[in-house]
Amino acid sequence: MEHGEFEGGESGPSPFGPGEFELGTDGPSVILVGVDDSVTGFRAASYAAGLARRQRARVVAVHVSPFAGVGLVSAAGPSVLAAEAEAYDEVAKQLAARAAETARELGIPVTFITAHGDPYREITRIAHENRADAIVVGASMQAGHRIMGSLAVRLVRAGKWPVTVVP
């Protein structure tokens, strides 16, 4: 046997049909990262960017703002709701600018997507649409998530992608 050759047994037929998409089997080519303005969100974005650079993968950065309709039943009033929406939009703009800067610095392709609603539903929807091979999220810093389950736990339980949770 020459160096670099591999002899192995028959692996049998692939469980995937010809041309069928096979997630995460040869390293990621599309890495979805959930981003927000938290410390763990920034760490997750940095980790995903480094992984993408090393793997020559594309990053899909997803920022999910709370659903605007939830506030409509609040007694807060329209001016408070408008201020909240403006604040969420400003955070999204800052995160998009940071993603573009990271893409230039590291020479990696990054797509930034802003969505509104439930983070789990939006991230899984966008992961399916972009055929993500892996998902990276920051660990939740909210105490209630230890009891009710965090986004990361829900993604792991879905069992559809390798999920990396960055502390």
C-alpha cells in the first residue's frame, strides 16, 4: 500500500439517493450562526467565523428580533412599541455591519439575515432554506432557560444538525 491510500471493507450502499442532500458528513460547507448583542452571541459569531475560515465554508448569520405583534396586546402604547422596534432595528444594523467587516477581514462569505419571531422556529426555518450543515449559538445567560429549555437545548433535541454551543 502506498502512502495516502486507504484499504477498508465495503461500506455498503449509501443511505442517500443520488444527488440527495447529506448534512454534515464531510465537514460543514454552510454554517448557520445565531447572533445577538450578548457576550455569548459575539463569541458564537467569532467561533463560527473561525470555523468557516478553516473549513472554507459559508456563514449564514441570523439575528432574530422578537415578534412585533406580541407588544400590540401590551398596555405600553404605540410610542413605546415604536421605540422598541427602532432599537431592535438598530441592533440588527450594527450586527450586519460587524458581519460584513468580519467577512472582509477573514475572506469568508457571510450572508446576514434578520428575522422576526420565535428564535427556534426562525433559525430552523432558515437552516433548512440554506441547507446548513451545522449550527452555532451562544449559551443562554437567562436563568429561566435552565428550567424551561434554551434555544440551544431545543436545537440539539431537534437532532437535525450538529449544534455547537459557545459559552
